[in-house]
Amino acid sequence: MIDWADRRLAGVSAGRKVLLWVRYGAHHPTRNTTHPELVELARRALAANFVPVLVGDAIRDGELLPSDAVDMTLFWKEPFFQGADMRRAQLQFIEHLKRAHGLVGQLGVTTAGMDGPALMGLPTMYLTDAPNVRLGTWVGTVPGYREIVRGDGYLERVSDQLRRWADDDEHRRPDSADGRDERDVEHPESTASYSVCNTLVSVVFDLFQE
């Protein structure tokens, strides 16, 4: 899986990356991705100096890939993401992107694929037309979890949060005061959250897999 991910990202900028989730589901189709919004999210990610990496469902026929985005949609159909350990493999894939490829956060419409990475500590923004009853309870509880309700100025809120992610990541880089990369430093609160979240991931996927 690691070799596959590294090959898919070979030649891509080593800079910060953000996942853009694509959803085209039969369940609650009104929550699906709209292509114009996806293109705009990719543009704003690029403006904040992120490489947008598309994951989730495939871009539909006739729709162009957003400019300068990396297409890793349908990654979960690869053989090593199948079988009894599929959930763990998907989360290990996300963790590898964080450690080796500069992944900083994830963004997209509400989809079950975002739940596990969010619980494992990946900063998350999800877009919704109205406050989400289930996921709204995670805001303020799951570290780095943000709800973006569509409306006046919502894209500016997305851009503001992307800039905060970039600023936060800059402070965690190796030129910090003691010369260490803070991504490799244990913080008590994040360690505790990781331990608790690790026990919840399978339950979350069982309940909310679409």
C-alpha cells in the first residue's frame, strides 16, 4: 500500500496537501458533490499553497479534473484496501500521507469516508446545506473538526480555515525552537484522543458506512 501511494504521488510537489472528498451516492443524493464547487475548493486550496488530492468517488464522465489536482479517487478499490482489514488499511493510507507526503487536512461534503481520519486526528471541514444533527455533536469534541454551512461567505470561511491549517503546519515544521518537527512530538491531549479514537473507528464505520 505504501509503495502504491508513493508511486501515485511520484513527481507531485512535496508541499502541503489537502484531501478533497468526492461523493456521488444514491443515499441522500442532495448531499453529493457538485462539480463547480469542487473546482472552486481546489482553486482555494491551491491559493493557500496546498496541493489538492481528490479521493472518494470518481469524477463523473464529461467533468474535468480541477486544475493541478491529484486524482486518487477510487483508491479504496485497490486489492489491499479490501477484505477484513480494509478499514485499517484505509486509515494507514491516510496516516502515511500525513507522515510522508505533507497531508494536513481534509475537506468535502459529508461522507462516511471522512469519519475515521477525523477521529484519528486529521483536521476536517465538512460542507453542508444545513447544520448536521449527527456530525454537529462532533464539533468542539473531535479536535480540529469544523462544520461549514453553505450560505453567504461560506467559501471565505473555507479559505480562512485553509490558511489556519497552513499556519499551524508551519509552526510544526523542523525549524521550531528545539529543531524538532512537532509532528513527531507526543502531546498528551492528542495522545489521549488518539487512544480513544482508535477504539471507536470500527464502530463508526459499521454505523455510518454508505
